[in-house]
Amino acid sequence: MSERDVPAEFASTFEKVEPYPFEETDDLRQGPNLHDDLLPLLPLVGRWRGRGQGGYPGSDDFLFAQEAAFLHDGRPFLRYESRSWIIDPDGKPIRPAAQEIGWWRVVKGEDPKRPEIEVLLAHPTGVLDLYYGHVDGTRIEIATDAVVRSPQAKEVTAGKRLYGIVEGALMYAQEMAAEGHPMSPHLSASLNRVAG
């Protein structure tokens, strides 16, 4: 369709658009100020990289490397992205593995010393998770409130995650209930801050 074939009411949609004009950052020293509501999640802001291990009933154990980022643009949520890849015992990459994107936000809870949070995660495997939990200092514990999956996705019914900042590293352990198995350990990792 050429510009002259476009109905007048849609003509403005064919005008040039500049790149996204609002800054997003993983570095608290630059860019917009962190929204006050996000102060309980402040230790997460940045880029992280490290190694972990995984396994699940009915599958082989594996080693993986992971990069994760928690970014903000001044609004009251963090944008989260993570990608991982399977590695051999020497750390050499074998193949791409899990990816997820999502958003973390603090919601008003009853105990100001243990703020409540919501975490929404989307996976390219057709699974969407809504987690709900608490922040307790540098410890974050969340569990699924809902799991939605496409008809072709693996049957995942629930999950739990425990995050913590330990001696400057972001450490986590993840449990999952899937494919008829009860809640079982699935992943754990230690990620070091590489930016932010």
C-alpha cells in the first residue's frame, strides 16, 4: 500500500517516528530516579551474570549460565529480563536454554517491614506466571498465584522462588510443580553484579 492509497484518517500513522524517548536504566547513578515505591527492590536493580544448576524428576541434571537484568524508567515497577544457556562442567556453552521477561512491582501490604510484591513473568514456551510474595530486607520469597499456559505448553501448575543478596551476589532457588510432579527443586544459581 502506498501513501496515496492510505485513507486520510490513517495518514498520520505513516509519519516518521523517532526512537523511544524515555530512558530506562539498570544503573542508579544515571537516568531517572528510582520510584519511591521500589525502594524494597532497590538491591535488585542492575545486571547480573553467573552460574547455576538445575534438574527435575524425570530429566537429567544440568549446569547453566545466566544473565539477568532489573531495569527501571522512573515508574513504580522494574522490568526484568533473563536468558540462560546450558554449559559443560568447564563452563563452555552448549546450547541456549530458558528465557523470561516480566515486571516486578511493590504493592501495599499490611506489614510495612515486609512489603508485598507482584511478579509477572512470560516464557517463550507458552507459560505465563503471576507470583505474589514478600520482601524481607534482602530476602524475597514469592509463589505463584496463577499459571496460564497455551494448549501446547508443558503442564506447569505452580512455582516458588526464593531470592537473596548474599555477600553482594544475587542467589536464588526455584521450585516447580509440573507434568504431574509435586513441588520439587528445579533451579538454583548465584549471579554477580556486572553493571548497575
